Amino acid sequence: MYKQILFSLCAVAFLACNRTKTVSTEKAETGVCPQITNIQARCSTSLDGEWNYIVDIYGAGYLDYRRNPVSVKNSFFRDRGFYGHQKELIEYDFDAAPTLHVPGDWNTQKPELYYYEGTVWYRTLFHQKKKPGCRYFLYFGAVNYEAVVGLNGEVLGKHTGGYTPFNFEVTGKLADEKNSLVVLVDNARRFENVPTVNFDWWNYGGITRSVLLVETPETFIRDYCVQLKKDDPGIISGWIQLDGPDAEQQVCVDIPELEAGVQVRTDANGYARFEFAASPELWSPESPKLYSVAVSSESDRVEDRIGFRSIETRGTQVLLNGKPVILRGVSVHEESPFGAGGRATNKEDAVQTLQWAKDMNCNFVRLAHYPHNETMVRTAEEMGLMVWSEIPVYWTIDWKNPETYANAENQLVENITRDRNRANIVIWSVANETPVEAEGRLEFLSSLMGKARSLDDTRLVSAAMEKKALGGGRMTVNDPELVKIADLISFNQYVGWYDGDADKCDTITWEFDVEKPVFISEFGGGALAGRHGDRTERFTEEYLEYLYQKNVDMLSRIPGFAGCSPWILKDFRSPRRMLPGIQDDYNRKGLVSEKGVKKSAYFVMQDWYSSLKK
Ligand code: GCU
């Protein structure tokens, strides 16, 4: 907590020093400007590559020896090496510092940073030939967990949340020659954070996704929504948001393959809604059709690849394009399937991971427990995989803290803003396994669900809840209030692992008070790939295979069963998993090992899902 105050104060100090000479104790202005969407289609320069870094355990780069924030010019944001050698005493030098690759976590790049949690300074130098009349933005795909960003010795602002994009406008702040970009990253876990201090995955820190310098016209198309009109599949509707001084412009949406489109005029706020008749081939896992869509204004043009589909529930059924669908899913963490693991960052990571899901006959992936990188979502869309997208409101959040709620809501908004045009996202999830009895929790989650629906009323909204026993082998979901608000009865259950043995599955019957689709968002158990023994011996492949067989039988008996996403596709790192010789920092519930070996339980799911295919 103390460090958090200091970190925020430091950010305030840096920000305040740029505007006033007194340090405000108000919450730091973030300085982040509205998110630019479809970033891959923009004119940009990649700043990925080798960045110099300085590990700063005690905050010496921004705090004096009494731990008071220093001024920017006395902080590492000044980037001494950039200004050349000075007579004054300076005890750091980015030019002489080692490098980390961006994008990427520091934990798997440097053995000495494997467990590191705290602050690390990153610095890169870049040139940019500025064009008159253009605007410039620094775009970060994600930084875990908190980032204070400085350019040429000036602090631009701070972003909190480790899994969603953010950008700062730097028009007029770029130097003609070399630019020094300095980012102070802090991945320390804190009670008031989202997620909070305890979670079952590795706290990979760093600039974990790409960094871009984006060039736009003075007035540009910042954001848009193009999708099938809710409850009217013969209409494509949406809106366009311009950003810049020339707000009122003719704007067009054009889908050449459909010979359909529209021209409208934006209002004084640069905003326009539209709709037009069209009969697109609908996106589905079996036919993941994407259309080239051009959105243009009098001064800008962006192209995107967009699919069109509807998703809704009717009674206990989930309907995709009006037809019942069983969500044949699997849960996935954002971890590379190659080499040292660490944060997945690129197309190759996404294709390999999602191909394991496709080979298992999946049509759905739960991207747990936080928004994955945009490449993962877009690759899943191309490969015909529906997505459960989730923000990391995980376990014992600080429910009564308004800043914690604001952080969670901001991560939800940033997630929906980035991905609202991805047809394969069918569920926005606002939480995972949160304590139903915690004071303030229901209000917190129902507010998030309301926010999600206010931003996007075309998708399902839910959360991963938990189960409870009713006695006599009867079980139900343990969330009587939230399940009334959610679109799904979605919950995690571990009968056979945390709750009895696999044979217990035979004794369970499930019942629910509400008439909604039932989605089992987690089930499973652990096994070390290649460890064999009797099916009663935990962590053997035989135990896991039998557990899956028994769970499949049990799930098949659930009234209103609409799908599941067993936990989890691949073994993943977690500091909570310390059993020597078996876990060794890995959660072993993967159906595939971290080396890509498919455990025998994988084939139980592959066979079952094959039988569920219509
Ligand atoms: C929980 C939780 C997961 C966790 C899993 C486990 O259900 O949602 O994040 O990894 O159980 O215990 O392995």
C-alpha cells in the first residue's frame, strides 16, 4: 500500500511538475487519451525490439532517500545518456544498461528476474520524420501491471491494468532528431489491484505487448462499430467516431463483396450512426467468413476484416445465428506454447495454441482470466473459434474500494473498445470465482455487467461462478443473485479433483432455479505428462483420463447443458504449484504439457466433442 501511494504520488509529482510546481495529492491524471482501435490498420512505426532496462527495486529512479517523489529532471525519465555527460552527479545510464526484448515479460528473459515483482525502467530511442498536419500517438498493446510513460524527459501519464491497450498523444512532443521513450513499469501485486494479490498464474511483468508510434491525419477515424443489427439480420448497423478539429465530415462504410454500404455525416462531436440493408454470409465456426470493410472520411480511411453473426439465448439454449449451438470449449492462459513459455505475444503462439483446440474438435475458447492480445482474438476469429473474453476480477477483490471498481470498469471498457468488432467474441465475462458472501461483491459485479451491456447489447454477459452442494448428491450453482443477472449459468466445478474422486461424479445430480443455458466454465485435474500409474493415483495420466471420462458422463446428464471449457488446454506457470518433480512451478491441469505433449485425457475430450458435432 505504501509503495502504491508512493508510485501514484510519483506519477502525480511527475505530472504535476509539468503543469504546476506543487505536488497534488489527487489521484494521478492518467494522461491516457481515447483508445485508437484496429491499430494494425493504422500508419505506424513499430518500436518493438531491444530496450535498455534498469531494475529499480527501491524506486531510486523517482524517489529521494526520504522516499519523496523527485522532480522529473532528477528522475530517470530524464535519460541522462540521451543528454550526454553532465558535471552533476548522476548514478544511472540507460546507454550502458542491458536490454530486454519488447514485447515480452522479463521473467522468462532473464533468470535473475524469474520471480521479480517491482519496478523496472525501460528505455528506447527512436527517430521519426514528422509530417505537417499529422498527429502522433504512442500505442501500447499492454504493460503489466502499471506504466508511467515519459517522452524526451516529459511524463505523459500513467496506465493501470496489465492486459488492455492504451495510447498517449505525442503530437508536438516529438524531437526532430532522436526521441527518448522511457517507461516505468511496476508489476507489484497489491490488494487494491485488479487482479488482487493472489491469483493462480505467473505474474509476468513488463511491456508484454507491442509498442507503436502511430501517425494519423489531423482529423482521423478513431473508433467505429460495424455489426449485424440486434434482432435484424438483414441490416448492418453501427457508428463512427472521428477525432480531431474537423468533426463534421461525410463518412462512408463500404463492403465491396456485398456491394453494400452507406454514407452519413458526422455531428459536431465527430460521431455518426448508420445502418444499411445487407445479406452477409454469417460467421460461424464451421464457416468463419470475414468481409473486408472500408471505413472512410474526407481525411482518413481504415480497412478491417469483420464477420457478421448473432448470438443470443432462448430458454436453456445458446443460439448462434438463430440455431442452437453447444459451446465445445477449452480454457486458455496467455502463455507461449514454445520454449521458455512466458507471455504469448505473436501469431505463431496463437496459431499453435488454437490449433491444439481445433484438433480437439473445439468451436470455442475461454481466454482466461484477462483479455488476451489482439492477435490471439483475431486468429481465433479466422480459425472459427468463438471466444469467452474476461477481465481479471479474480477471487478476493477489494470490493468496497471505488478505485478498484473504477480500475475494473476501465479494463472492461478498454477490452470491449478494442474487440467490439470481433464476431467470434460471444461472451463478456466480468469475473472468476468471486466469494458470493463478500460485502459489496454483488453490486460490484452487477455494475460491471450493466456497463458491459451499455457498451454492447449484442453479446452475452456472464461470469465464472462456483458450485454448492444441496445434500444427497444434489448440486447447483452457488450464486443465486448473480445468476439472475447473467445470461448463462456459468460456473466452475472440480468434482474428482478438489471435491472427492472421479467416481463421485456418478453420485451427482445437477439442478438449477433459473431457466438459462448451463455452461461449465472449468473442470479438470492435474497430471504430469508421461507419469503413469493406477487411475486412483493423483497426477498420473490415468487418473486424469478417468476423471475426464467421469466428468463427461456427468456433464452429459446436466439439464440445459450448453457447453464447457475444461481447465485447461496447456500446463501453465503458477507460483502456487510447488510439488517437486511433478509441478515445479507449473499448474498441471493442462490437457497438453508445456512441451506440447498431449495427455491421454486430451483424447477423451476430442472424442466427446467429435460426438457432439452436429
Ligand atoms: C480455479 C481458477 C483457476 C485455477 C484453477 C486451479 O478454478 O479459476 O484460475 O488455475 O481453479 O485450481 O487449477
